[in-house]
Amino acid sequence: MTIQESTTARPAGRPRSEKAEKAIIEATLDLIAEGMGVSELSIEAIASRAGVGKTTIYRRWSNKEDLVVDALATLKAPLPPLLGESVRDDLIVLLDVMRKESGQARGRCVMNVAMSEADRYPRLMERFMKRAVEPRKLAMRVTLERGVASGELRPDLDVDLAMAMLSGTMMHNTKWAPAGDLPADLAERIVDAVMAGIGPQG
Amino acid sequence: MTIQESTTARPAGRPRSEKAEKAIIEATLDLIAEGMGVSELSIEAIASRAGVGKTTIYRRWSNKEDLVVDALATLKAPLPPLLGESVRDDLIVLLDVMRKESGQARGRCVMNVAMSEADRYPRLMERFMKRAVEPRKLAMRVTLERGVASGELRPDLDVDLAMAMLSGTMMHNTKWAPAGDLPADLAERIVDAVMAGIGPQG
DNA sequence: GCGTTGCGAAACTCAAGCGTATCGAAATTA
DNA sequence: TAATTTCGATACGCTTGAGTTTCGCAACGC
């Protein structure tokens, strides 16, 4: 009221450490990336890994699930810019993001958790889907619809089925392919194969 | 030596109950099917569900992982007979098995565990793959190669990629599609879409 | 009948981890 | 400086579950 308290009106006392907060999130993601399921993840392990007291965690999140929700939500989906030159190129860009992510532990962890623990932690999944998956699905849908309009794709295309074909084929590779890195041109090959179909007379 | 001990040479004492053994396996599969991860699975829960003492479990398996390995190995993959009339029909049969299984809790559990816990329990996965996955992959591969030879599929087909397209698209649907049953003609639609491709000039 | 082995039930020890409380030190405002 | 709040550390009570042991009874061979 008197002078300026305008912007934040700090509540007095030592402020919360942003560094600690980031360390907690990072530790959580690291542990998940190392193959831990949500249920195996322990607050004590997170605190230890982050070099932080348990108190500091519980002051911010009331339980493990809330923390994991925030940690996964932190993983933003930095959608690559779609050039829009050709639908084929844009689809390759979209699929190649998946390929690249599957090579990183961070990326794998997201899929692992999403695939396996959706049943057990539906609330977690809902938020995560909105944040990380929907934007990508939307981008692919827009691209496919653009292709239908432009004649680059068949006019009677089932867009949902096409999305499943593209993403599903890439996911099948990231999950089940033999160990080691995926070939650099995988996205391109998938897009071409899905466009051409496996039937005769290419 | 003396008379006949030939076939089994029973070791004297009360024989182990086959009924108990089956109940244990069934209870294990049921619990996994209900959405439990391997780590959340408790021997006590299994014993209780099976109506069996913990002793009876530990007399047969030395720990949880051994039990789960045996339980999953029990799930045989009853490959449907392939009529061999047309490659298209056979592919539909193969994919429709996946669709039907995804509607059952038992089927879901297998995929859940396979997808999510492969990193943590590699030994378990190795055995499970050999038993349940490889035969199906082989069946699909044989079918596709037959299609190439007969001219039903394009001569320059990348068989591995085609397998990923077919299985991946179905898996994408079973995992990410909106809740509820999958349409009965999904396998047919996928096979036709994958054969035709999404590009122009069907 | 007798020795052996399996049975389910229950009690036990041990470890991990949750969520809370308490500590002295540090950071910040008034 | 005084009040307030957070910090990391540690200890605590509590629950869960692993794996073991003991119990009385049941099923088998001899």
C-alpha cells in the first residue's frame, strides 16, 4: 500500500532455492531415465541424488505422484519447425524427432512411463498427454490434412489410420528393433514406405 | 534296481500338489493382468489370491522373478492356422490376433510387462520373447515373403519394415486409441491401408 | 503303523521407504 | 538486530513385503 510492494510482495524469510528445485526435478528424471518405474522411484533416492533434504521435497510436492507429474511436464516437446515445403519432408521431420528421442535416456523414459504406467497413474498420464503428446499429434494431423488438400496424399485418406501407421511403425522400431542406434534415414524410409504401400505396382 | 522304479521313482512322502502350482501361476498372471508391474507384485498377494501358503510358493521358486518368468512362459502363443488362400487374408488373421488379445486383460498384461520392464528384467524378457513373440514374427515374415514370391506384394519389399508397419500400426491402436473396444474390422482396414499406401493414385 | 514330505496358516526377523518432526545454520525482510 | 522462512541432516514411528521358521494336519510308500 505505502510504497511499492508491486511485483511480488515477497513473504519475508529465506526464499526457496530455485537451484534445489531444479536439482530435484533433474534427479527425478534421471532416475526414471535409468529405468525406474514410478512405483520403484523413492523420494529418498531422489533427495539423495539431488543433494537435498527430504523436507525440501515435501515442502514443494505433497507426494511422489505430484512430483513426477511436474517432472514429466517439464519435458517440453520442442516441436521442430515444419518447413511446409512438402508433406513428405514435414512427415520425415516429425518422425525423426521420435527417432532421435529414442536414442536418449530422457526420451526413452517418457515412453516407458507413458506406455506402462498409464493404467496405474491415470491422472499423471492425462496431464502428460496434454503437455507432450497432443501437440505432436496435432502437428501430424495438420500436415496430413494439408497433404490431402494439396493432392500429395490420396483424397480418401483415413487420417487417424495414417497417423497410426506412421507413429506406430517408428515406435515399433524404437521399441523392438535390435539394440544399437537406429539408421539415420529410418524416418525417410518409413514415410516413403507408408506412402507407397506394400502392395504391388508401386 | 530290484523290481521296477522305472518311470518316475517317486521320492516318498506327500507329492506336490499340481493344483496349488496352477493356482499360483494363475494368480500371478491375474495380478499382472490387473495392471501390476513386476515390482509391485508381492508374493504375499499371490499366495493370498491363490489360496496358498507362502511356503508352497517358496518351495517351488526361489524368488519373485523366477516365478514371473515361469508364469509368463506359460502363456503360449496359440498361433491361428493360416489358411494360405491369400496373403491379405493371412495378414488380417495375424493382426486380428493382436486386436483380440488387447481386449483381454491377459493379453494386455503381456504387452505391458514386455514394453515397460524389458530394461529392468532382461533375463525375463529374453525367455518371454523366445516363447511368445518370435513365433509370431516368424509367421508374419513367412507370409510376407510368400506374398513377394506370388506377386501379391511388391517385389522390392523391405520385409522388416513391412512387419513394423503392420504390427506397429496395430499396436499403436491398441495402446493409444480411445478407450473401448477396437472396431472389429480394424485388422482388415490396417492391412488394406498398409498395402495401398497413403500416397496419391491408389 | 511309521517315516517322510507337502500342505496352509501364522509368527517371526529384517530391510526399505513413507511422511513427520526437530535440529542448528543460512538467507532474507523489517 | 529481530523475526521469519528455508536449508540439509537426522531421527522417528509406521507400513509393506521379503524370506524363514514353526505348527498341526494330510497324503504318500513301506
